[in-house]
Amino acid sequence: MELILFLAGVFLLTFLLGRLLEKIRIPWIFSALLIGLGLAAYNPFTEVTDSSSFIFLAELGMFFLLFIIGFELDIKKLLKNRGFIFKTTFVIIFTETLFGTLLVHYVFGVSWLISVLVASSFATVGEAVLLPILDEFNLTKTKLGQTILSIGVLDDIIEVLTIVVASVIIGRSVGHTHFNIWINLLILCSLFGLVFILTRFRKSLTSFKYKDIPSFFLLVIFFIFLFIGIGQFVESAALGALLAGIALKNIIPDKILNLIGSEIRTMAYGLFAPVFFLWVGADTDIGYLLKFPMLILLIMVMTNIAKISGSYLVGKKELGTKKSIVLGVSLCVKLSTSIVIIKLLFEKGLIQLGLYSVLIGATIAFNFIVPFLLSYLITRWKVGVSKINTSN
């Protein structure tokens, strides 16, 4: 009963604080992260937040967020992007990953492999944060707006690859006394095999007769839990959740795809995701952040330099100086993917509490500062006058 009442309070505070955050162009879901940071400073509910039931709900939130990433990934659409988008995405992500890897390795003493993994996950873009800002300034249909959103969507591929690598590393680091390495590989291959089989028999599966949406939703949940359950055998439940999203994207009938997607997003963001973000925030070391605030500033400065300089070098000729700088600033927004990967690495002991806390602190700082800075630059420079040429 304590957990139920605790969650009731969390959801109410998340709703109220979220309404305030939306007024300053920050996604409401970050209110749960801020509440978690408050509990990290003073937590009278440690018995609840340390309980297995709470952690189970938080992990479900993580899995559903990963599922949504896979579910929203449209590879065919990504392949239609122009060469400029691919080149810009590669340069920007590579530049930030390079700077971030050096910072994580030399400042925090993390191995090169984990440093690359942390840096590449932190380099991803939160396009969901950018969309309302672009809409407000009528930039969504402009060449700049389309470039920003296309890069944000294209970097989903980087996110997927990062999650796959993280799952493999976590599986190897944990070790499995009850399975040998060949069985582990067989289980991983079975996950990819399920995706391949389901997509190959899409026509047969989409012709499956279902009574109504709620009954079909049960089948969707079955697939999600099946993939997660298989992945758990080799510490790759995160990869299973991601692959479940990719598979279901290709087998759900088109006529109910949007409706089912809406149902899943509502459940993920309305129920499980707030618990996950609360869990992330509550595990942060506030004392470490107060003791070493310059580390957060260092990460922000290096990330901004990497993103803005990369955007300027690649986009100056195509977009112009001011718009290429706006492009770099906008791509500094972070969202759930990097937090999920960082949390996975922390839970498995691959990164220490100090690095984890600094990265969470930097993520929050980015999502508070970047929307204001972006709005200021767009207004001051009068960016986005011309519409994109749809004939290209």
C-alpha cells in the first residue's frame, strides 16, 4: 500500500510540475527526473524506492522507452534522406563522440571501450524536444527545420547500434555460469531471427483476424514481453525490447498501426516512464554534483563546441553561418535514449556513480538551457524565412 500511495503522489507532482515545465518549452516528463533529484538530496521513502516492486516498474519504463525507439524507427524513410543529411549527421556525431571519449577516459579513468559507448550515447539528439520549438517559430517546413529533424531521426540508427553494443558488453561483463558462450550467442541470434521471420511473413500476420483493439493489444504486449524475456537470459533485455519494437513496426496492420502506437506511448509515458525517470534521478549523487559543478560545465562546453563547430564546418555552405550555428545549438538537446544507456551501464557497474551523476546533471542542464538559447537565436537572427523546396 505504501508503494501505491507513493506512486499516487509521484504522478500528481509529475503532472503539476510538468505543466510548469511545458510553459518554458521543456518536456513534462523531465519533471519526474527533477523529483528524483529531490529524493536524491533527501529521501524519506528509501524503503519504497529500494523495493523490488518499485525497481521492477522502473525497469519496465526503461524497456518500454527502448521499445518505442525501435517502433518509431523508419529505415525506409531514413534511406531517402539526401547526402547532406547523412554527411552532417556523421560529422556532428563523430565530433562529439571523439571529444566525449577523450573527456570520459582521461577525466574519469574509464576504459576506452566504455568511454566510446558513453560518448556516443550522449551524442544522440532529442528531436521530440525540438519539434514544439520549431513549430512555434514556423520552422518545421523550412530547409533548416527539415535538416534538424532529419538529423534527429537519422541518429536513431546510432542509438540502435549503441544499444546493441551496450547489450553485448553488459552480457560479457556480467558473465553467465549457467550458460556457455555458444548458448548465449544462440539466444542473441534467436532474437534477430525472430525479427527476420516476423518481417518476412508480414502479409500472413497482418491478415490475422482480431476481435477488437484491446484483444489485439494483448498480442502486442505478448511480443514485447517475449523478446524482453528471451533477452534477459544473456543480460540483453534492453536489446530484446528494442528489437520487439522494430519487429512489431513491420507486422502490425497499417490500419491500426497508429492507434496501437498511440496506446503503447500512452502506457509507456503515462505510467512507466515517470517511474523510470524518478529512479534515474533518485540514484544521482547530489553531493558529488555540488562538489564538482565544473565537471558539468566542462561537459556542456565540450559538447557545445563539438556540435556547433561540426555543424558550422559542414553546414556553412549549405545553410549559411547563422543557420548552421542554430543547427548545432538545436542538436545539443538530449532526451531519453542517452539516459537509458547511461542507466544500464551504471546498474551493471560499468561506470561509477560520479560519472553517472555528472551525465544526468548535464542532461538536465542541456534541456533547460538549450530551448532558451535556441529561441533567442532564432528571434534575434530572424532565422527561417524561406520554405524548403519540396521538389528537391
